[in-house]
Amino acid sequence: MGIRIGVVGVGAFAQCFIPLFKAHPLVENVVLCDLDAKKLKENSDRHDIPDTCPSLDNLCAMDIDAVAIITQHHLHGPQSVQALKAGKHVYSAVPPGISLSEIMQLVRTVEETGKIYMIGETSYYYPCAIYCRTRFSKGDFGRIVYAEGEYYHDYIHGMYDVAKWRFGKDWEKYFGSPPMFYPTHSTSLVVSVTGAHATHVSGLGFVDRHPDNLYSREDNVWKNPFSNETMLCRMSDGSIARINEFRRIGHPGTVGMRLYGTEASYEEQVGSQMWVTKDRSTCVDLSALLACKEIPVGGNRGMMSKVTSSDGTHCGVSDVHPVHLLPVEFAGLGNGHNGSHQFLVDDFVKACVSGRQPPNNVWMASRYLVPGLIAHESAKQGGVLLEIPDFGEPPAG
């Protein structure tokens, strides 16, 4: 038995996911939804998906099982709650919300409705995260002492155009959002490996001095002067984590991590990924193992059912990705963000069908985001240590 799913928002990012939802063997039907009638018609023709819907309100009234929300950041929280209350399972692009109250309402709505919610956090499926989870589960790290995660993305790398496209003529007022309102790429690398969550945080911000004055302008709707923010977290396992979210930085850009244990560590820099041990006998270059490439369906992971794609490969995955879990129908289709897109769609669809919580469930989503929200408050107060509210674990079973 399959599901019927509506994709809300058919912009540039949705193009990565519409073909995957359409191809999934457990998806019976896809409905495209967007306020822009012209864009909706173009995507209906492009993807050969005849069923369309003009708004989320209309979509929530339709006989579908789930929605995938790929809209603007500030809409994710309210739209997810609306769809959940309408009895739909929800997949949402990051972030899951932009305030603590939105996250509280989101978690409570999932608990009240019993529906599946999954955050589309790509970093969970990054090769480094998969590799470190495997080593951590075997005890190879020992006890975690210290972790680092960062998302370096200078705004010169396409983000001006994104802001103009999202906000139109008023884009300058919305440009300077707090970097820590978008921390999930960094925090999830650490939280998804160790299972520990932040309990306290101290945040600091770098006051932007760029000539365009987009952060410091008086009409900045976020009232945020910081283009770069750092948080230092006390974790529930006793370790310490440092997270950087930088939007003005002389760097090609990265989403990366480092994880240090009492017995061994994972270190990552630009162009280098290493596994090291304290006895000085082991220093392993992981670059080839974790590199994304094309891997034949089946390969050395056991034979699968008949390949239905033209080229018979899973694209953009590493040797540590469990491609044997993916539908063979995904072979040859696009796969972005270090091999994550196909796993995101597959895990969500399977969760909806089985009723079992996906890895990036709503409780994990809150642990990815909330530390950043509180860190920004700390930064505004000069770095004072603040407690982080936690919404607990998924229900048993």
C-alpha cells in the first residue's frame, strides 16, 4: 500500500525532490502545489504530473496522506502545523521553525496528532556522519570529549540572488537574519552521531561591517547585527561542542565537523578527512572512502531486484552510504548534498507507510534547531550562559 503526497512549493530546490517522490515505488500519486499558477503549470508539464493545487489550504482539504513543504524558511513552522492538524504526515525543508514558540507548537502537534514529521536535514546523511556513527556505535571513539561543527557560507556565493528572489523589492530588509536561526546543518552532524543534546549554551556574535550595510540597517526586520555567530554548548553526555555559523567569511564554503574522543578522533579540514588514534599508530586518510561518486546498483552489497533506470547507478553517493536500502527506481536520478536527497525521500516515505519514526523526527529537529535560537539570545546579552529547553525523546516503539 502506497501513499499520496503533495509537494508544497515548486521552486528551484523542489526540483531535486519532485522526481524522487514521483519515482518512489511506495508513492501512488504526487500533487504539485504552489501559489504561482504559471510556475505550477510549468512544473506540471516538466515532470508530467497532472494533479495540481493552488494553495496549502486547498491541499489540506484533499484526500492525500502527506505533504512535503519546500517553501520559504519563515513559513515552515506554521505550514507544518497546519498540515499536521489536517491529518497529513509532514516532510519539511530546514529549518523547522524560526522561534522557540513555533518549535514548541510543532512538537506538541505531532504528539497530539500522532502523525509523522520529518525534517529534511541533509547533514544526517553526509558520509562523514555515517562513518562516525558507525565508529561511535562500536565504541571506537571511547567517550566523546569535544566536538566542532560549522557551516561556512559567504553571502557572495549566490545568497544575494536567493534573498532577492525570496523577498522581491523588500529583500534588503530581510537579508540580515541571525545565522544561528539556521544551525541544523552543523548541529545535526554532532547530535546525530553521539545522541547527546545541548543543555546549556553561550553565544557570541560578530557585528557585521560589510560596506553593503545589510545587517546594520535600521529597517532590518530581524534587528540582528551579527553576520557570524558562534555557540559553545554543554552537552548531555558531559562533552563540549563548538558550533560556527558564518555568513561573511573568506572561505570557499563548507559543512563540516570534528569529533574527539578519549580513544580516537575524526578530523576534517578543507580537502582532508582523517581518522586518528591516541597511540600514534593509526592515521587513516578517509578522503577516497567518503568521496561521493556513482556506485552500481547491487555492487558488493548484494543483488537487488531488476534495475529500472537507464544507467544502473546510484548517483552522488559514497562507499559508506547504504545504497542497498534505496529503491532501484532511484538509480540514475539526481542526488544532491553529499548523497542525502534520495535517503531523505526514502526514509520519509517508508516512515509514512510503516508508522515508525524516521531518524530526523520532530524531537531530533528540535535538538538541531533550539540551541541556535537560544545561542542568539545569549549573543545579544554578551555571551551569558543560558539553559536550553528540551522536548524529550520519541515515544517508545
